[in-house]
Amino acid sequence: MTDNNTKFLIKGGHPLHGRVKVSGAKNSATKLLVASLLTDEQCILHNSPNKISDLTITTDICKALGSIIEFDEDRLKVRSEKIKTAHIPEDLGNKNRIAILLAGPLLLRTGKAEIPIPGGCKIGSRPVNFHIDSLEKLGCNVAVKDNYFILEADKLTGNNIRLDYPSVGATENIIIASTLAQGRTVLTNAAVEPEIIDLIKFLQKMGAIIEINTDRKITIEGVDKLSGAEHFVIPDRNQSASFACAGLASKGDVFIENAMQDNLITFLNTVRRVGGKFEIMEKGIRFFYDGPFKSIPIETNVHPGFMTDWQQPFVILMTQANGISIVHETVYEERFGYVSELKKMGAEIELYDTCLGGLQCRFANTHYFHSAVIKGPTPLKAAEINVPDLRAGFSYLIAGVIASGESVVNGAVYIDRGYEEIDLKLRDLGAEIRRI
């Protein structure tokens, strides 16, 4: 686990060139690990991002519950033959957003779950009411005591559930909990991100019956038992987009091994609109600079829209584009908390509490600054900056790479939650970066 005081020193001004391999998606692997607790048999995950701290946190939680876990390079073996406790320690459970997803496995195997109020990145309130309301509809009783959710159920029963918003976490929670519930669960207005499809494929291998219908409807028919399974974790599309923005913003040429066109179609279209170049190849995607960037408008949205986790690194790219670019954030209300630090580096970005876009937005007529106007091209200069969350952290590394002088990026612990050995990978691409 990374020391909380670890930071990066970056000497900027060097275009990135070379080849980088993205790992398995941490947003998939962590959920697959949770799903493995539905069976007492062994599960094996290949292409697992074992060095990413979010996965380490999740494995620590599972071990505390009774799982036996083994690592071998990028392979993870897990067996949860017995669940020895339904209580998730607070010092583990509030480190990220994973603990709430363990409600289903714990309820199904023990009849009870004690889950601390979840933590995670500082990007908005990220309420768990979608999770709790849905679990109650499946037959779970919920109480709150001493910063814990106390959940109890003799059994879970399928139901019709409609989400007010296609929340990724709530969709995953409902799917996991419904696989062994009695009867059928019909989930409407569900999220359909690639990581959710990966979860469904893994559960199907385990013996679940899950239908993906049109118009964001997912149907889960409860079964009596799930067995062990092997699965290859999909490559991390967030890492792919991050390295792509780094290569382009630095006016470099980077080949991203394992980048999948299927899961990056909207991102690739946006790269093309801004004037970036890419080449789809057999084992990945090459991104390269070939002339000035153009300003464009972007609106984040749930899949298959432009992903909210892509906007921070893309904003750095927009600081190098000619003209005025606009980003309308519709997923998380406080996702622009990182902008103030970029201004220290000379970025010309202004935030607004109005909807600067055409999408229907939950944050209209609120006090949240969820639209950004970026003026470019702007030379960035070195500064000491503090990381507020995972994706903003990588965007700061990109800013440091293209800025003049030596920047200090405090808060490596956030970045390590989603990127394995990021300093080594950036050095392999020609960046002058070191961890202290």
C-alpha cells in the first residue's frame, strides 16, 4: 500500500513516445472479486490488476470475511469456502466504494451484513440510496447504527426495480444480489457500462441466468447455486484514455497495448473531433500528434456517452487546443474540484453553475459548478499541486509532463488506486518523473 505522503516530481517539456500496456480494469476486477463470494468454490481471474491499491483494499476486505486469496503476476485465485463474519471493519470498508456491493453475498450466505458508510474519491455526494432502496425491494431490512448499515434478510426475493438514474454501482449491486434470490428480478433504467457486461459474463460462467434486454433493462432469474469460474478481466478503458490524452497533449506518439476500440468508440470520436490522430492496430491503438488541436464542446454521460472519468485528462488536452472549449459534467456534481490546482499552472479555466450543453442534467438550477470553459492554447508552468481524486490525479501528471519546469504532485496514494506503477510506465515513455 502506498504511503499517504508519497508524491511525484515531474520535469516537464518532453513529448511522450513509445509503448505502454494497460492492465485489467480495476472497475471490473474489484466487482468480479465481490461476485466470487457468491460461491464456496474457487474462482480465477486472469489479467487482474494486482498492483492497483483499490484491488488491494478489496482483497483485504474479502480476506477479513474469510476468503483465501493467492496472487501470481496478473492472476488472482480466490476461494470463499466459509464466511466467518458478516461485519466489514470500518478501517477497510470506508476506504473506497466497494463495501456496499458485498451486501448481496453476505445476506445470501449469512442472512446479515454490517457495512460501514462508504468512502471514496471526493467528486460529489455519490449517495447510496439507490443501493439501499433496491436491497429493501429484494426483501432486506435496513437499519443505521454507529456509522454502519445493518442489513438482515432470511432470504432475498426477486422484484421489479427501476433506478431513478442508471447508477453503475447500484446496477452491479442489484445484479449480484439477485443471482441467488428467489424468483425473477427485472431491473430497468440500468447502467450498461462495459464493466457491467464483464460482470454479467463472469456470473453467467458461474451459473447465473441474466438477460440483457433493450432500453436499459436487465432481467435476472435467481438460481439455487453458483459454482467457481475462470475469467479474463477486460482491459482498463480509463487507463487507455488517460495515456492517450498524455501522448496527444505532450505532442508525442504512444502505442497503447490492449486498448480496445469496442469500449472507446465515443472517446475515439472525440479525439478525432479535437484534431488528435489515432490508428487502430491488432494489439492496441496508437495515438499521435499531427497538427494543432481544435476547441470542441463535450458533455459527459453514462455509457455509451463520453465517460465522466475521461473528462479530467481530456481537459488538459483542451488547454492545448485553439479557442474556447466547453465541458458539461452531468454525472458527478463536484467533478471539477481539481480545476483550482490547474489554474496554479496557468490553465485558463472558468467554472459555471449553469448547464452549458444540450443534455438533460440533474444539476440544473443548483449551486453546483458543473460546467467548465477552457481557453487555449495555454502554456502550462510548473507548480506544487494536491491531488483530490484518482482521475484528477492522472490529469495532474499529464499537466506536469507538458509544463515547463519541475512540478510536485502531492497525493500519489489516489493515483495508485487506479494505475499500476504509473511512474515507471511514464518513464518508459520518456517522462522525467520520480516518486519521493
